[in-house]
Amino acid sequence: MGGFKYGDFLNHLLAFLIIAAVVYWLVITPMTRLVSLFERDRAAATKQCPDCLSEVPAEARRCAYCTVELVPQSGQP
């Protein structure tokens, strides 16, 4: 009476896989692209301190963490 129903199991498994694929392609993939876009913009607006290796704004003249004087990038006064 209480046998294992293979058809129901396969039906639920297939429905789960289809829903998981739709969520991945409609939610996860666009969010990953959006986050990588913000990371690329942030990387262009920061530079690395040569002394303590922390990230500081590209326009900074001194590191906020170790107070070493930073060399201005080309194109800056």
C-alpha cells in the first residue's frame, strides 16, 4: 500500500530543477553582472598604497591608514 511512487518523485525532481534553473538565470546571473560592474568602477576610482597595501581613493595624496605620502598618478597636479 505504501510503495514508493517513482513517477511522483521524478515529477517533483524535474519541477525543482526547472525552477532552480529559472531562478539562476533570471536572478543570480544579472546580479553577478551588476556586482562586477560596480567592482570595475570601484577599481578605477581607487589605488593601492605602496607601503601598507590598503586601498585609498585615486585622488588621495596621503594614505589614511599609514599616512605615507602617495605619488600622484599621471594627469593629476
